Amino acid sequence: MAEDQNTQNQGAAANEQAQQPTFGMQRSYLKDLSLEMPNAPQILLEQKQPTVDISLNLGAERLAETVFEVGVRATITTKIDDKVLYLVEGTQAGIFEIANIPEDQIDPLLGIVCPSMIFPYLRANLADAINRTGLPAVHMAEVNFQALYEQRRQEAAAQDQNGQGINGGDEADQATIN
């Protein structure tokens, strides 16, 4: 009898543990990297200061019931006048496990927390790629992914009110930093 009670307690404890919220990054990886210097070597002789344009895109995809891939893509374009000095694009992705979390909390995790976790890897990879050109690296500033997320939600609500609708949480977000 005591043995049956002990088995039931262990089963209940295991079931309770299985229902605990789970969130974690399983892996971070550089999914894509491209560097172009279309006007080299002539543009390297220019003495003018280049202009820098940085844009970010976010995306998320459900891979399995509790597994998601989140990607942050950055494009850095530097120009002298109207000629491109270099263009570097990179996508850092992460695989995240999200289980037993209410559905309304998953989108903020995918749009704020996950990009915040993988962005430092992207920033370091792009700075390293630029540094390998022999030019000074561009060090991207920290990004407030919560502000970007809230901006996206406001834009989606405005589109919804205008009758244009939205495509759901898997569409990419974009931000430009000058």
C-alpha cells in the first residue's frame, strides 16, 4: 500500500514537472554572411568620410510544437558619395525551446527576448567580417527590441483598423538605423 502511494506521488511530481514553463536557447548560429566591396580598390583611395546605413530584420518560424527558430538579419551599407565602399549582410539565428507558456506570451518572447539573446553574436560576427577587409569595423549599438516589438504591434493595429489586415506573428520586422 505504501509502495502504491509512493508510485502515485512520483507520477504526480513527474507530471507537475512536465507542465512547468520551459524557455531556453538550444543553439545560436551564423546562418548567412555576405560581404561585398564592389568599388575596390579605387574607392579605398578616397579621403572622404563614408556614410553608414544599418537596417535590421527579424523573423521567427515554428520548427516543431515547442521549437522555434528566430533570426536577426542586419545589412550595413557604407558609401562615399553615391559609391558603395562595402555592403555586409548577416543573419544570426537561434533555436529556442518554448513549452508550457501561454500562447499570448510566445509572440513577445519571439519578438523581444530571443532577438536580444542572439543580437550580440550577430554584432560581433559583422564587426569581424568588416575588420577583415582592412577597414575599421562598424560596431552596431545595442538595439531596444522591446521598442521595436511595440512599434510593430502599433503598426499592425493601425493596418488592421484600416482594413488591410496583418499576416500574423511570423512576418519579418524591419528597422533602419542611420
